[in-house]
Amino acid sequence: MKRLKAPALRTNGETKKKRLKAPALRTNKAQLYFWIYLFLLPCVFIFLAFYLMPIVTVVVTSFCQWDGFNAPKFDGLANYTKMFQNKIFYQSLWNLLGWAFIAATLHVGFGILMAFIFREKPKGWRFTQVVFMIPNVISVAAWSMIYKYFFRNDIGMLNSIIRIFDPDFACDWFFQKPEAFWAITLTWLFYAVIVTLLVQGDLMAIPEQLHEAATLDGASKWQQIMRIDLPLCRNAIGTGVICSITARIAMYEAIYLTTNGAGKTMNLPVMLVRAIQDGKYGVANAYGVVMLVLGLLTLLIVNKLFRMDDPVY
């Protein structure tokens, strides 16, 4: 029979070292957390002062009569009642639903497509990337004015080209329905550089070994995109969807500088600004609360659909 070896006895020096490790580790963690909280403190202060407090103010004053100068007077649900009795409010929600759907599908889809094209680096891809990026660094106000003249009925470039083939053609794109809706859509539809950059970042992080193994198993390029690339980029795609939809919720300059709500293109930000101009700050804040709720719902729904809390690898 084999003799069992007795466990080696620890010397006094080893025991002392083990006892000293735990307090030292706790001290290091405490120092680490101290510096983390110290650097987070300015961010917390900025969030409380410039985000949380204004949000609380908007929510509270949405239940008040307020002209922006005198003290708010509690008025219950009167502002929300007026809002839901306004037919233009429902038109705004309908427009937002259409733009949100287009943003989540065509807009994000175009950004994803460009990311995959740039990854393959075809001939002339650098020039294409520069051309694709440049319009996105120009302000929305500038692009809105460019499109305003592009779609003009009398001197607009689009109608001038169409009149070459149809001399009697006339269309005031920004001031008649349903053309106005699609003219507004074209002012942002193809400017998806944020989505492209997000997806490109995730594509570059995918280990090349996955594609090599899939190729050895006989997977086609399309199968690799559908089974490897897109699933591993779901966080970037979900983030792009959230950014695109929330941008449509807050879209103001493109509408104000082109149609100002004409042609059935009214939206919530324009209604909010008009309420402020009329001195109805309580009503304006009610619109702000609706926009806030829609943004939070978008965040929760997209986060759930794309499983953005689950690990990717």
C-alpha cells in the first residue's frame, strides 16, 4: 500500500505573509475605488445639474399653466388634454412612426451596407469613403437650405431636370402632400455615417479565425455575413437604430427650414417651439415629456430586440 504523505507544515513566515495579503488587497481596492469615484464626480455633477434637474422641471411644469415668466400654477392634466385633442398632434405621431420605420430599416440598412463595402476595400473605396463622410460634417441647417433650393418648383435642380423630358411638369415638393414627407426624408436618409462607423468598429474586432474556419467548412461569403458578421455586430446595429430613431424624434432644423410643418410634415419639436413662441411653456413641456417617453421606449424596445445586454462572444 502507498503511504499517504502528510501535508507540509507551513512555516511562521508563510503564515504571516498570507495574513498580510488580505488587508493589503483591501487597501488597494479602496484606493482604486476612491480614484474612480473622484473622476466620476464631475460627470455626476454635470448630469444632475444639466440633465436630471431640467428633466424633472419639464415633467413637473407640464402639469402647470406657465408663461415662462410668472410662477407656474398647477393645472392638472389640462395641458395633456389639449394636446390629445389636437389633430395635428396625431399627424405628428403618424409622421414620426413613418420616419422611425424608415430610419430603422433603410437608413440603418444603408449604413450597414457601406460598412461591409468599406471592409472589402474595392477599387476606389478611399475616395468613396471620403465622399460619404463629407456631407455628415456639414450642419443640418446648411443641408436643409441646400435641399430647399434643390426641391424648389421654379428654379430647383430636380424640377429643371424633369422638365427636360416633361416641359409642363410642376411640383412644389416641400409644400404638398405626400411629396413633402418624402422630400423631408431625403434630407437625411443617406447620411448614415454614424451607423457605418459603429458597424465598422465591430467588424474590425471580429477574429479572422472565425472566417477562416467557416471557409474551411464550406461556408459562402453570404453565409459568413449572415451567420457570423451580423450577429456579432448586433450591439453596433442596435445602437445605430437607437441613434437613428431618437434623431427623428428630435428632428427640428430640417423641417423648420424647409416646410415649417406644411404639407402634413408637422412633428413634435416644431409643435413644442410654436407653443413656446405662444407663451405656453406648460404645453410645450407636455410635448417634451411625450418626446422623452418615446425616446425611453425606443431605448428599451431596441435593447430587448437586439439583446444588447447579452455577451456577444
